[in-house]
Amino acid sequence: MFGLIGVELSFSAMLFGWSLFMVVMMFYLCLNNISFLFNWELMACMGSSLEFDLIIDWMSCSFSCLVCFISGCVMIFTKSYMKGDKYLHRFCLVVMLFVLSMNFLVFIPNLVSLLLGWDGLGLVSFCLVIYYQNNKSLAAGMLTVLMNRVGDCFILGAICMMIILGHWNMLCLWEFNDFVFVNLFIMIAGMTKSAQIPFSSWLPAAMAAPTPVSALVHSSTLVTAGVFLFIRFFYYLNSYYWFSVFMMYISIMTTIMSGICALYEYDMKKIIALSTLSQLGVMMMSLSLGMPMLALFHLYTHAMFKALLFICGGNIIHCFEGKQDMRQISSVFSLMPITSAFLIVSKMALCGMPFLAGFYSKDLIIESLIIGNLNVILFMLGVFGVCLTVLYSIRFCFFVVWSGKSFSIYNNTKDKDTLVIVSMSLLAAGAMGGGFIFQSLFYLFEEVFLMPMFMKLYVPVLIILSVVMSFGLWGKNNSLIKSSFVKYLNSSMWFLSSFICLPMISSFKLVSNSSLKVVDMGWMEIFGGQGLFMFNKMVFKCLERWGMVLLNCYMIIFILMSLLMYM
């Protein structure tokens, strides 16, 4: 089968088949209001049992269905985008490992077994980021994997502390002496995976990967792992008041920082990556407001239109011979009308335009922010961070879609590839109707807020004001502030790589080197393998020497006795 239709389409058919099976399972579980928990005890020692658990409920089935559906669309796009690549089969296998790791994360509720998916995502993402094998890709891959390893270390710390309970099942936790540290470690792990401040700099760096990988990473796999972990642990995390307060400040700072940085960026893929970071901040904001189902709802709708946005951007980059700078791309609407139409639909869904997928979830989150128990400053900052989405989205469209400047002519820049159009059409259907479908299927997504009419009109008024402001800012000169320092500050993401990532990685490197020299190559060598070897060597040399002496004595005595017998 692989040879007839290609490995990409074969994997795509497998993913669509699994997605359809998960849809059937989801309806069965929802209609019967049941869940299944499978438990295998691998070993038990000293009152603690190491188990492998699988949970099959509506949340895990719906998430797996979404991941596999988007992955299937991405594999169709890969058939066109990666045509002629020498190692295409290897690339497809690694992508399938990536999808498998995400499914492990979704279906496993045990914190120890969860490392199969958690560490699998980090390792496979490193292999995908360095796929092009150049210095830039290697630097981006090292930044990605090292920042994710910080979260992995905190997960391991939480596992060590939870040994007091005798199990690691996240569905059956109760409070104990060090429960606050377990919650703190899980919170930091989720922040690193979902790239919240101060761990945000690795997300734009991961754009060094091929565009199909970026579409997967930024829609439904790697960056959403932290949000999904928070949703699974939410009722334990929310038992401490400081979690909501801390995550509110962090999410608002992340949303504002990513939105402002996107206004000063010219790389298409980085702008889309920063928009992902902004929406992750919105999901965390919903969690901090005590609404995990709204965060999950926005995660589902965001996955649809963000995958569509990446595929549209990747198709434009592919047709413009690898150019990613928006200043070198123009007149896309006249050259590629189908891609431009899908791109505008995804941008409208991202901005929360009415009756598209993003509207159903984002509108509810903004309304919960309006009626939330927040002070005026936090409320204004949260609203400002959400409004920035409209500003950088319309700036993106002005540069790429509506700009009339032409720097070069591309005769082959047309919407001719059927596979790309099919993948974009499938995702566009989700971006347009996904919000309504999910809200109709799951009653947990139907939040009701009672508020006066003037407060209800905040959301459409904010969108209209942001659109008007965007046309005023980007309509003529396509520039915001002429200050070179401000541009450098925002294009470097507020120096997070220099001030946070590099010192943190350097400090961990110094500690590990010191540990290597003092412990592994020092005392452990003296009291461990090398010391034991030297001790055994000394003992055996002593035994060898005394063995030779005793053998000589025995031979002398034997000869003397033999002579005496013959005499």
C-alpha cells in the first residue's frame, strides 16, 4: 500500500481511520455517561506499586480525534510540501512518533507512565527541529530541548514526592505534607511545555522545523501538552489560591508580550508562532479564572484554525521559493486566491469574528474576564492583550494578502496543487463550524453568563475598534514606531533568551559539570567503580604474591621430602 499511494497518504488514511474510531467511541461514552480505566500493575515494592494506566473518557477520545484529524491533514500537505526530499520516509515516521507520543500523553493518567508521552514529545520535537541539519536548526533544537528538560526535571521531582502516596495516578490524589510542592512542580512543568513567561523564547525558535511540523506543534501537540496537563490536574492545582493569582499574571504578561512582539516581526512563521503563544496565554487565563472546560474548548477551536493558518502560510512560502519575509511577499490575493481566502478565514477565526470557530470559545473567555473578580488594571491589561490579536492579524493580511507592491514575478505561484487544497478545505470546515459543533455536542462547553447589555456589547465593540485602529495604523505606511531600540527589544522577545534561557541553561550546565567532576569523576570513582577496581587489583596482587611464595615453599618442602625419602 505504501508503494502505491505513497507513505504520506498511507499514514494520513491511518490517522483519519483512527480519528473516525475515536469519534464513535466519544459518542458512545457521552451517550452512556461512562468512562473506562485500565490498570496493569508492573511491580510492587515496599508499599508502592508501579502501574501502567489507560483512561478512555470523552475528553481523551475527543482530544485524540482532533490530534489525528489535524495530523492526517498535515500529512496530506506533506505530500506536496516535502516532495523530492531524500529522507521523506524517515520524516513521516518521526512525525508519526510525534503523534503517538501525544496520544500517550492524552490516554495515560499515571504520572510515571505519562513520561512516555511527555519525554517522547520533547525528544521527537528535537529530532524534527534539527531536521534540516544546519547551525540555525541545531541552535533552535538545543534551545527547545533544554527548555523542555527544565519541565521534565520538575515532573521527575513531583514523581519522587508522590512516592509517599504509594501510587502516581493523577485521578486519585489527596493532600499530604508536600502536596504544595507537587502542585508547584507540575505548574512549572506545564509552563515550560506551553511556553509561558519566562520560558517563551523556545517557541519561535522551533520554527526552524519544516512547516508541516510547525503546523502540528503549534496546533494540537507539543505546546498544548502543558494546558492539557493543567486541565487534568486542575482540581488539585486550584485548591491553592496562589495558583489562580500567579497564572493570571503570567498569562496576561504572555499574551501582551507575544502580541506586541508580533507587531514588530516580519517573519511569517514567527508571527504565526507568536499568535500561538498569545492564544496559549488566553487558555491559561481561562484556567486562572477557574474554567478548565473553556480552556479545553478554546484549545479545540484554536487547533483547527491554527493548523489551517500554518498550512496556508507554508503554501505561500513554498510557492514563493522559500521566502518568509513579509516585505518580499506581496499580491498573494491575485496570485493565490484560494489560499488567500482560507488564510483570511483562519485570521478571522483567530480574531474571534462572529460565528467562526474562535468566536464561540474566545467570546466566552472574554466575558468570563469581564465578570471575573479582577481589579481594573488586570481587566484592562487582559482586554488589551486580546485586542492585540486583531492588530497583528490585520497587519499580516496587509503585508501578505492585500499589498500591491511586487518585487519579483513568480509564474508558478498558483493554487494548482489538489492535495494542498484538500487539506486546507478540511481544516477550513473545522475553522468555520468547529466551534458550533463542539458547543452543541458537549454541554460542559455551554457556559452561561448573566450580565447587562452594555457589558455584553464589550466584545463586538472591542473587535470593531481594533479593526478601525488596525486600518489606521497599517493602511498607509505599514509601520508603528520608528525607534530602533523598541523594534530590537520586541523582535528579540524582550531579551528572554539572553536574560532567562542562557543564564538558566548556563547555571544548570555549571551545576552538572561540578556534579560530574566532584561526584561522578570524584567520590563516586573513589568509592565506586574505579575505587573498587583498584581495591580488587591490590587484593589480587597481594594474593598473587603470597600465592607464589606459598607455591615456592610447597615446592621446596616437596623436593626436600623427596630427597629424604630416597636417602
